[in-house]
Amino acid sequence: MPATVKKKATPRKRANGIAARGKILDAAAEIASERGYEGTSISLVSKRSGFPASSIYWHFKDKDDLIAAVIERSFEAWLHAATDIESPGENYTTEEFVAFQVTQSMHALEVAPDFLRLGLMLGLEHRPEDPTARKTFLKVRSQAFRNAVKSFGKALPELDKSAIEELASVTIALADGFFMSRHVADATHDLMNRKDLQAAALLGVIDLLRKGGG
């Protein structure tokens, strides 16, 4: 008997599949932001998205794979949103560069907060076997750190590698803190309202590192 030939998906079917995947991810992101990782289920995502569980499992292996995809998509959106902020150009002061970096990060988190919201919850968990979603967050977190190291290293050549890495770590920690304050303790202020405070803190750290402290 001749081998069965699997038909290729038509452009319309591929487009429908991409659209369905996006709606499923939107629903999962909404539920996860309300209930956290543990409170999210395929059943809830099915009800919220309007797609049967079988359709969700066609796109994602399980809930963990689905949440990992939410984190990855949000991080990609964060990277894209960061480019919306105009660069200070080539001849910039340290103050201008730091203001640019902070504004870029805060704006991106306002646009795409899901990866950090979910990731911070998962990042604090330690299990015998890490879920894929946590591994995905740690991977994108590492990429964000490398990006920060690269940017600061180019802008502040007078600092050595150790100082640049310390600065990148502090930058991420400050962003985490302001994000938590915004979403947990002080929901009346958006992140952009705190950018001057973060910039001032980073300039103080840079001054300390230049003097050999840290």
C-alpha cells in the first residue's frame, strides 16, 4: 500500500492556528495574573478562551508548557516595547544614558508585565524538578542580565567587568522592587512615575563603583 501523504496546512489554516494560539495565550496570561501558576488550569483557560481543551493540548503539551509560552511571549513583547524609547544618541552623559535605560525598562514593563509577574512567583519556588515555566523565566532573565551588561559595558568603559555585572544586578533588582511595589503595595502609581527615583539610585551606585566601592 502506498504511504499516506500528510497534507500541508493551507495559509488560512496556519493563520487560524496562529490566531487560536494567541487567544489561548491571552486567556492563560489573564488567569495566571489573577490566580498564579498553581491556580491556572487547562479547564479555566478553555472556558476563558472559548476553545475546547483538545485544542489547547494541540498547541501545548500541558499547563506548564502553556505558562512557559506565556512567559516567553511576554518577554519578547518586553524586548520589542523597549525599542519604543528613543536612544540618547552617541554623545550622551551618564545621566542621560541611565535615564534612557530606566525609561526603556519601565515602559516595557508597563506594556508587557506578564513574564515578570509570573516569573517572580515561580523564581522563588524550589522543587525537586523545576517546571518548564520556571526554567523559561530563568532563561529570559539571564538574557535580560546579559543585555544590561552589554549596554552598561559600552556606556561605562571605565568600569571593569565585575563592576558592570554588579550594576546590571542592581538595575534588575531595582526594577523588580518597583514592579512589586506597583502591583502589590502601591497600585496608585504606575512604573513611569518612579523612573526618576530608580535613575537617581543607579547614578549613586555608579558613583560608588567608580570610586572602587561596591
